[in-house]
Amino acid sequence: MYLCPHCNKPGISTLRRSWLGPALPATCTVCGSQIGVPYGKSMLALTPLFLGIVLASLVRDISFAASVSIWLVGIGAMFWMFFKFVPLIKR
């Protein structure tokens, strides 16, 4: 569980945090307040996914398995950046 920026108690689950976005706030399970993430940092966290998509589409002689691997690395790096560098903020 992640701490709510309003009440400083564990009020958002890891699964709900993974689907949190600038336009999709969450509700704290303890105090009922809205929790969000900053737009700029959350968009920056998407960079590895976009780079993986571009890299997989630019390389011509690549197998399907290698292409999927590039996508998965991009998705993993995106989630790592999202959980590591994107803070929860009050809405």
C-alpha cells in the first residue's frame, strides 16, 4: 500500500497505483480524498515504452520473439520509472 498525500496513511494499493494517471485519479481507501500523479513526470515515465515501440518497428530483420522482448523491456522500464520517480499528489 502507498501513503495517501492527504492523510499520510496507506490508502492506495499497488494495483490501483499502476493504473493511476494524470486524468484518472484514485480515491484513498482511508480518507476518501482524490489522489493523482503529475502530468509531466508521468509522461516522462512513458518514454521507455515509446522507445521500445520505435526500436522494434525500425529494425527490419528482427524476429517476432525479439520484437516482443523489446516491447516487454520497454513496458518493464516504464513501470519501474512510474513507481520510482512519479510521486502521488493531492487532487
